[in-house]
Amino acid sequence: MKMSSKLKSLVVLLIVINLCMFLHDSLSEYFLYANEREDDPWFTQRFDKAVEPFLTVEHKLSMHAFKWWKASTQLQPIERQSFDDYQTVVDALLKTFPAISKGAEPGPAERCRMCAVVGNSAHLKDSRYGHLIDIHDVVLRMNKSPIKGYEEDVGTKTTHRLMYPESATDLDNITHLVLLPFKIMDMVWLQKALTTGFKGETYQPVRANIQVNKSLVMVLNPGFIAYVHRVWLRRRSGYPSTGFLAVILALHMCEEVHVFGYGADRDRNWSHYWEKLKNPNLGTGLHYGKQEYYLIQKLADRKKIKLFKRRFTKS
């Protein structure tokens, strides 16, 4: 009987191991390099677990981070609101969206999930990565990047969409809106666009209302943006791009991060998978795109993320 029980236990153990490998074969690669994440000086000097990615009722923005946020984003130089004004706006947000007050960051168990960060690069065109993207637990997309008509290349699943007022779009009832606040006015817009309607504009006209699930609203902590700029980008460029913020955010949300759709095209233009830039000289605009992509490649080389580059299918 003892032998029979041991055999049964062994069979159950083997089934569980095989099932885990089938459902999550890439975890083996993660565990192989898990210790390197802690032992890699280059990474540990940059990755700060103590930084709170999302705005919560417990978080208090430091005056240092606030001054950087006000001075460095270069998006609204006429905005002359004070730190007290910022706190008033945050208090209004917390009252409007109770989910923010409870803290929207995934718990420890949820951080074991796989994240797919889907960029907007022309690298995704004809990639046929759609199915691979959709099997991830968390799928982050940026701004107005379209899905309809590009499903084979970009997938259909979205769990989090990062945006700011100038790039706002309606969302379905199961997708998190992650606001990237580059200025105080962005927070005012969010609170008004989901309640009474926003009247005004920032550096360009913005939507007065948007459709999203209010219980799934999240706001990136301005201190997190300052951390990415100061620690990861070493203060280069005015402020981090949405795409780069998404990659670093994913590192803080999940243990395993897969990145799709980043980098310039064959002609070294920063076109999108749905359009070619009308002005190729624009490059990455105010962002230091080459430095950001260099860091993403370095994260991939050091096996902190997996970077899926352009793959060509047979005609």
C-alpha cells in the first residue's frame, strides 16, 4: 500500500509538472534567469521595487518629483499651478474613482503573470504575432493604436490601454484605462471627461467625453514618470515616451515581460504599423527614441524581457 501511494503521488506530480510546462513553457526561461535579475548590477541599479507605479491614496508625491514634472514635460508651459493645486486635483480624482483609492497595482500572486507590451512600430506589419500576443495574461497597448483590420499581426486582446488626453479613445467595459499624466490638466481632463464633460483644450483640442469603465481607471504616478526619466534615461530628453513607460511599467507589474512592435523600420523611419509617417524627419519627436530602444535591447540582451523583432513570413 505504501508503494502504491508513492506511485500515485509521483504520477500526480508528473502530471502537474507537465501541465505547467504546457501552459507556461516560457516560465522555464524565467526561472533560469530569475537569480540574474537580482544579481545583475546594471539592472538592480535601475530597477527600484519601492517605486509606486500607480497613483493611490497612500502615495504622496515628493516636492522634488513635482518640480521635475512641472518643469520637464514641456507640454504645457503656461500651466502655473502649485503643489497645493496638484493635491486638490488628486483629491477630486480619488473621490471620483474609488478604485484608485484602494490601489490598482496587481498583488504579489498576480505579478507572476505574463505581460505583452504591444508597441506601434511598423515591425508588427505582416508579423503574424496576433495569436501569440493574445495568449498573454496582460496585454498593454498605447494611445489610439488600431486593432480592427490588423488582428493577425497585433492580436485582439487588450487589458490595459495607456493614453493621455490628446490620444484618448473609447474603451470596452473590460479594459483598464491607464492615464499618463504629463501635466495637472491631464488629471483635470480625466475627472471631467468621465463626469460632467471637459470644456477646454490643452496644447491641442481634446475630447470632452470618453466611454470607459470607471471602476477600471488607473493613473500612473507622476513620481514613476520622474523615476523612469531620472534613473532609466539618465535625464536625457524632455520626458519618457508612452512606449518606454509601458515597458518599465510592465517590469513592475509582471515577472515575465514580452515586448512586440518596437524600433524603426527598414528605412530607419519610426513609422506605425497602420501608417507611414508623412514626415520621416520627425523621428520620435520630443523623445530620445534611439536611447529608449537601446535600453529595451539591453533589457532583452540581459534577459529581463523578451523582445520580439520583425519576422518575415514566406510569400
